[in-house]
Amino acid sequence: MASSRTLKEALAASTANPVQKSVIKATDHESNPPKAKHMEALLTFTHHQDVGMEDIAESLFQRLDHHKWTVVTKTLIVFHRLLRDGHERFATYMMSRSQLFDLERFDDRKTPQGPSMSQFARRYSAYLNEKIATTRQFGFDLCHVRGSKQAKFGTLAPPELFKNMELLQGLMDSLLSNMADIDAANVESQGHGSFQIEVVGDQSENTILKMAVYLLYQDVLRIFVTLNDGIVNILERYFTLQKKDAQEAYKIYVRFVDECGKMDTFLASCKSTGVLEGKSLPDLQQAPTVLMPKMKEYIDNYGSKKARYGYLSYEV
């Protein structure tokens, strides 16, 4: 059977150390996602005390210098998996790096899918940059299994609650906005920032794209669950807040309602284009817009007798 790697890749792998070999094999030029055995090897390396996280990360960064969209996008997928499923030491190393993903000029024009997938890679890398920046702020990656257990947004109080919600909403907005306006790669902008993934033509068999979007889908769900905990927390205390805090909470809620609409479109697109491969969409409770007039009224009437006593029994 013919090798799935180029002669240059095969030669590099033959002279490389075990980490570099796994990186090269996981990010070869073929139009398939990273093979599970190579991905598992790299995940295992993150748990080995005798393997430096710098060796793994820098070997991957070298692959981002490649001119083919397949290699670059697969490398971003590997980074994403290691951040989410690897040992926290890998994320710690990534946070310590002064420069991360710089793919603004990446542009593969040598294949029909190259231009659109180059655009996708640029947007994907921008989200991963924001993801690591947010991890740096929180001190943990909430999309990581252990990180999700550390996110206690349901018990925080203002102003810490508001600060953390702003960071998390920035991450959600980055994910959704960076997937917008991608033409044939294929996230098509529709209206005021909502979008639809539309896999057409050759892209319908683009399993690399589908794997990347599936990882983004999983991040969206984890971010939403944590955001939702924070929103429930805000609503439970909203009608007892001081005016300044209520104004801040109201802005957070309005932003959350908008994000829910965009997220709905994203999830429906994942389903319709086969990214979920027959899996059912989770039943996520959306933020009710019916609360917004009462919330705004509380701010407008703050200081009046009604604001002091009229909302205390209001059920959210």
C-alpha cells in the first residue's frame, strides 16, 4: 500500500524522535483527519514526565509553516485536541508562549479547496488564540474536562461574576464570529452575524473540515453550559441588585440572548451538514426574551418604591 506521506515527510519521520514522528504522521498532507493512533500517541506524550511540552508544541508550530491547507488545518486540530484532552501541562506551556498562531497571511492557492480552507484555517487559528488568552485569564481551560469542573459560575457574586461572564462571552463571540463569513469553506454569513455552514461540492467529503467543526461544536456546548450557569445566577439575584450592577447584568443578558440565536444557527448547521454524524442535537434551554422588559423596567424605576418592593416576588 502506498504511503500517505510525501517522500519529504517520510524522510523527516525516519530521522525524527518519537514526538516528531507522531506529529508528522498526524499532520500529513492527505485529505483525511489525523489518524486516531497518532493523535492518541501525542495525547499520551502530554502525560509523560520525561517528554517536554515544548518539544510537542514546537514540532507542531513547525508544521504550520507548511504551504498546504491539509497540513495546516490538521495541525490546528491536533493543537485543539491537546488543549482539550491532553494534560494541563500542554496548555500551561501554550500560555507561556509570547506568540501563538499567526496565520493571517496563510493562503493555499494550489488546489480547488485551498482558498476557502485557507480562510477557514485563519479563522480557526484566531479562535484558538482567543481560547488560550481566555485560559490565561481564568487559569484553566473550561473546555477541558478538569477545567469544566472548576468553572463555578453558578455561585460567584458580582463583581467577579460580571468579570468572568464578560471573558466567557468574549470567547463565545470569538468562536461564532470567526466561523462567520467563510465562503466555500463553508460558513456563509447571513444577516446580522448569524451564519450557516453549507458544505457543497467537493467540501461535502471534506472530513478534515468536519472534524474541526465538530471540535468547535463541542467547545460551544461547554461554553454555553457555563454561561447558562452564570445567567441563572444573575437572574436569581437581579431584582435585588444595585442600579449599576443591574445595568451591567442587563447588558450581559441581552448579549446572551443574541449569542443563543447565533448558537442555534450554528448547531442546526452542524446537524444539517452531517458534522454530527447522526447524533441528536442537545436540548438546550434558550434565554427567554420575555424577561427583558421587566429587567429594563427595574433599571428605569430604580429608587422608586416599586423598584424596592415590586420585583422581589417576581419569578424568573
